Amino acid sequence: MTQSQAGIEGELLDEQRALKLAELAHVCGVSVEQVHSMVAEGMLQPRGAAPEQWVFRGVEVIRVRRAVRLQRDLELNLPGAALALELIDEIERLRCRVRRLEQHLGAWQDAD
Amino acid sequence: MEYKDYYKILGVARDATQDDIKRAYRKLARKYHPDVSKEPDAEQRFKEVNEANEVLKDPEKRAQYDALGTGWHAGDEFRPPPGYGAGGDGRRWQRAERMSPEEAAQFSDFFSSIFGDLGGMRGGGMGGDGGFGGRAGGFASRGSDQTARVRISLEDAYHGATRQLSLEVPEIDAKGRVSSRTRTLNVRIPAGVTEGQQIRLAGQAGGGVGGGEAGDLYLEVEFAPHPLFRAEGRDLHLRLPIAPWEAALGATVSVPTLGGKVSLKVPAGAQSNQRLRLKGRGLPGKTPGDTYVQLEIVNPPATDASAKAAFEALAERFKSFNPRAKLGV
């Protein structure tokens, strides 16, 4: 069966998208306590001092979901998942750099 | 359907110990985990590895699989012998821990033909994303989320676009049986998306049991390589070839941007690799990105006599110029 719908508008999880604690937990399908632990672990950096004022960025949805999957699929504990997230970010930065450098290199040929 | 060689998938011998299997599985799970691996077929491999592990880690399932015999090869056309599969001997395998019905539905037909439809526990009792319980009836649970990649051109990222996607969504009938069906969605990609960003489409991933919400669909944006521009966040980078006299004397040249051609003033005395910024000419956004133009001096070919003479005149005029002065030669 095929169903078609015209032009669904999604929400872009970018820097502009802001979520409160309960909303982040709901969207990611985790408990508020799990979000608390991730903040305590330094995996998420909400703006605002107290949990009631916390505001998370859209990209943090991706981080929470990724952390949950890594913990579940690879049986990692929270610090382990935090480390994996940091390494994944670092690899992404390096890949970007490699692409940049490769573009500078150009082709070469043997000198006579 | 195709026979699956679970031993081959995990890279272990048929007489491997349970410890060997566990070790091989854990190693491959780390290697092909879709959040870790950048291999294009990581997701598919991860599923295969999980399916193989699902069978081989459980001595009872492993024995049943082994009983098919050793004459099979991966990819052989397979028909289950009588007595196998759903309802064959009336036995139902308990669904494995941490496996949602949607995940079970992603296992191959080969798997179902031997072990039955794992999602087929009656009366609900299945949770999305790992939570599950044996409660019968009246139990609502949320469907699993799904992530898909969507590859777009830089032009689409600049202007916004609509993309048609086909995805397999699990569907659970009144008896709790899981099947998948193809669903076509037209999704609006907003202008100004950047590589790696995700778009959340709430409730578009299907699933959901007993009136539970459907899962969310996440689309991860990926840019197709562009012949001219390289994107870094909202900024774009472009190499701009210029002639030696344009570099030396300065010039106003035409530069392509995603928004159309613009004029760029090359300052007199410009050098290769010098970068000029076209502010706000990158991908749109609350703070639009910039386009960085990197100059590259390109010589015209000097093949005929008059072209050679022109360069010779230049050499004569700049006799004392040593481009390698800094190299000490």
C-alpha cells in the first residue's frame, strides 16, 4: 500500500530551535532524570541556571538520541557514551579538515 | 528467499564457542554501529550482524539453525523444511530483550521462516525502543523512531526543496502481527539547512501499538558533492581562477554564487591562495553564511610565437624578481 502526502513540513533541529527540559525528554523518549544525568556528565550544555530554566538547542536532540542508542546497542555506561560522542564529534571535525586540505593539494606529477 | 550464513556474517567457524560468538558480535557491532560508522552500508550490516547474533547467541536457536545442515551457502534459494517457522510446531520464541517489534520486523524473511514472526506476540505487550512487557490487552506503546538520510544538492539547501522519500514503516495489525509497508512522503527541506543537520517529522515513522503514538522520523541531511562549492556549515568555499594581469593590476571579475553571479573586486597585487569574503553570500539563515573566494592565478598557454614573446618581454622586465627568494635559492 502506498500513501502519499503533500509537502510535510518537519522541524529543523538547528541552533535556533530551543527546547525546555520536559520537551527534550519527550522528543527523545527518555526520562527527565536521564537528561539530568547527561547534563551532569557534561554531554549537554543547556542555557539557564536551574533545571526549570534550562533551554536546550535543537542539535542536542541528536546528541541525546545518539547517546541512548550507543548505550543500548553497545552496552555502554554513561561516561562511555559521553566519550564516544566526543570522539564522534572530533572525527567529524577532522574529516572536515581533511576535505579542506585535500582540496588545497591538487594533482601532482613527477619532475623530470 | 535467500539462505543466510549467520556464521559467515559474524566471521566465526561453525564450531565457534558462545564466547567466540559474543566477541565477534561485539566487535562487529562497534564497527558497523550506524552512529559510529561512516561506511555507506553500515546500517544494513549492523542489522545483519544483529540478526546473526540473535540466532547464534541463543543455543536453542543456534541448534535449530544448525539442523538445517551444512550444505547451504549464503544467497542460496531457501525454502524452509516442514515444521519450521511460525506455528509449525506451535512453539513461539520469546522475543529477545531490547528488541522492539519494529526491529523484529526488520529481520529477514529467512529469519521469520525459521523462527516465526517474533513480533507476533498477541495482545500488545511490546514497547517501542526496547521497553517491553508481557502484559496482555489494552496496552498502548509508542512506535520506534526511524532515521533516514536525505541527499540534496547545495542549490536545494540554498533555495529549499521538496523531496519524495520512500520508506518502510512497520504496521501492526489487530492481532499484533508486524508487517512492513512502503510509504511515500513528500518532505519540505527548508532553505538554509546545513550538512549533518536533522529534520524531525513527528509521528511519521509508523508503529505504535494499541493506540500508541507513531514513532518520529528523523531525516539527516547530506550534501551531494558540488562541482564548484564546498560547504562548511553555512559558509561556502570557492576557488576562483584569475589571470596574472588581473592579479597584478586589480580587476572586477564575475563570480558565481548560489544566489547568482556577483561582481568581485580583485585588489591590485593579489596573490594565489589569497582569500576574499563575500559577506552573506553563503547558505541563508538567521545569520547567513559567507562565501569565501580563494584566488588562484592561472597562466594562459604560451604555445605560439607571439604568446611566447609576451612572456619573454615579461621575463625581461622582471629580471631581478626571484619568486624563490624565501627558499634561499
